[in-house]
Amino acid sequence: MKGNLKTPPSSHHNDGCNCKARARGLCRSSTELGAVSLRVKGGVVTGRRALPGRAARVCGKRKEPSVNTSLSGSERKASSVGLSGKPAMSVALRRVKLRTVCCLLLYFLTAVLAGRDFYKILGVPKSASIRDIKKAYRKLALQLHPDRNKDDPEAQDRFADLGAAYEVLSDEEKRKQYDMYGEEGLKEGHHSSHDDIFSSFFGNFGTFFGGNQRQQDRNVPRGNDIVLDLEVTLEEVYSGNFVEVVRNKPVAKEAPGKRKCNCRQEMRTTQLGPGRFQMTQEVVCDECPNVKLVNEERTLEVEIEQGVRDDMEYPFIGEGEPHIDGEPGDLRFRIKVMKHPVFERRGDDLYTNVTISLVEALVGFEMDIHHLDGHKVHIVRDKITKPGAKVWKKGEGLPNFDNNNIRGSLIVTFDIEFPKEQLDEQQKEGVRQLLKQTPVQKVYNGLQGY
């Protein structure tokens, strides 16, 4: 490389910096300048780097660093590339960090605008049916009720979120709005109380968590219990369902005036004379606000659980007959499974009968049985089927009430339908030749004591 490499003089100003540049604000230290340029005569070597070492005062113009003149041009060029690479890499890293921060801010902003994830709160997928949503709410409501989690300060908020999620997702129109625009997209309107939603599934059951208050207050009068038979189909027992029951419930409302209440027998002592007393029993009553009974329409949600059995009862606390001076009784729904035209229930097993022709009984057949939920049970018989023959299909019965993963069996009994027309002599002879069966006539006790 031709040309002389000029190096700056080694002398530099001391801390006093008594040059005229101080007056113009040009006197700065090398650390304040932060970076310098390298110049080489005959071939410019560009690059910027922070000056290491002790800060030196520079007056007027920047002090250039000393350069090793023994370096070749290619070495100086490589050195300059290395020097310029660090700032470039630093800028790239700053850009990556900036993009990451922007993405995080956008994510959190979207989450805030979208509101609560109602599907996540209920633990159901977005494709969940109304029955799945109701079932999930019923299960979680019992677990998260504040009266059952009195030591948890967040229990009330979680229970409120659960009620809000159910109110939206159980309503078809609200659910569409929520799916499209999130919680902020829901229109302002009437919102049901979380206690009202809970009581539609359980009655006033929430007031009795942590101990039966009725047992503690034995002296409090209460209204009569009501037991209603609820008829359900075998299809509902197989798949489960929620049934809405609308009833008019008498509710005590305040009325003008006062009334006697809490009447009781008390003993009064009257002094008749010196050493003579008379004790009498009197009825003593308190004065209470007057009340009247008004019928209110109530909608209750009764869950028909899979495998539910006859005469099982579902209680709704406080939904029975009211008592003016006490608390209302309970309402209990007693399950009654209706008869089915195709299947008969015995425990968790299902029984059905199939009629086949004589030809099918002799040569075999193939058929499908439509089950309670619509799926098909395939049956193949490639051998002779006798009257009363049975086929067992394991796992095709009803789900067990205590463990829905266990299912009973489907038992199919076959009946043979014989030809209605009489055979002529030629047909009879043809049957004899075909079957080649010798007559068997046996008389015996088929009941065997039963």
C-alpha cells in the first residue's frame, strides 16, 4: 500500500483545556465523543468504535487514535469490518427486542379487549353443545360456590365468572355475539344474578353449604315438602339430558299492616294473696309485618344423568311449600322412566326381541339394530337360529350411574315367524328331502319347577 500513514500528534490537552474551543463548547473528552473514524491516506479505512482507556481532552476537533502502520491494507480492511460489525449487530438485536415488545403489547392489548374466555372458564371447547355447557356449569358451581370455599378470597370472583360464562354461552344469541366480538361485543342489557342461575339448578342450596342449617335450627317452622314425578325417556337415560320445569311457586311478599307471629304457650304467675299464687297458661304472640302469598313463575333445570334409575330423587332446596313464619320446604323430583317400544331395561342391561323368517333362521342373515342414540348395532348370523336364541352385545347397554365408563349389555332374543300359507304335498316332500330329518317327538317338563 502506497502512501504515508499520517498519525496525529501524541500531545493532548490536559484537564485545563485552555484553548479557545472551550468558549465555543467544543472541548469534550474522548469518552464523551463515544466513537472515532479511522483514516488512512491512499486507502480509506472506515469504521467506528468507542475509544478505550483513559479519557483525553480534545479541543476543537476530535482526537484520532493511533494506527499501527505495520498493518497491511487487507489487514486494516479486515480490522475495519470487525469494528463496524459490533454496532450493526447491536442495532439488529435492538430491532428484534423492539419487535418482541410490540408483539407482547399487542397480545396483552388483544386479551384485554377480548375480555374473559368463557369457554376456558367452563372448561368446554367452542364446539360444546348446550347440554355440555349446562353439565359443566352444574359440576363447577358445586365446587366453586363461595359458601364451600370460605377461606378463599377469590372464590366470589371465580363464582361470578362462572355465572357470567354460563349466562352467555347458554343463550344462543349472546353466544353468537361473544364468538364474533368477544365479551366487549355483548350488548348492554339485563344480566341474571349468579344466585338466580345457581338456584335454577339446585334451589336455595347455596345457603346450606358447610352444614345443614335446618338441622341446626330445629325450632324454625318450615313448609311442606313437595314430591313431583318426572317422566323421562329411555333415550334420556342413555345419553343424559337437561329438562326445564316451569312451575308457579307461592312466595311470601310483604303487605300493609301487622300480624301476630311466633305464637307460643307461656306460663303466667298471679299472686292471689300472702303466700298464695296461681299459675295459668297463656298464648303469647309477637307482632310481625303482614305478608301475603303471591304465585311466581320459576324455571328449574333438572339434569337427567346418564344411567339414572327409577325412583331416584333430585332435591331443590327451598322450592317447596312456603311457611309464613319460617322457611319453605323442599321440592324433590322423582324419576320415572317411561316404557320404550323397542328396548326393555333391567339394571344396566337392555333387552329387545327380533323376529326373523323361517328361511333366515335356516340359512342365516345380517341386520342392523338402531340404538337409542341413533348408532347401529350390527348382527351377523351364519348358522341356524333356533326360536328363543339369544345374542349378547357387550358394552351396548346403558351406562352405569356411578361410573359412566362402564356399560351393560344388549341382549337380543330371536323369534321365528313361520309361513302363513299351508304347504301342498309336493312342497312337503321337498322339505323332507331337503332337511332329511327323522321325526323327534319328546314329552318333558319344560318349566323344571319354575
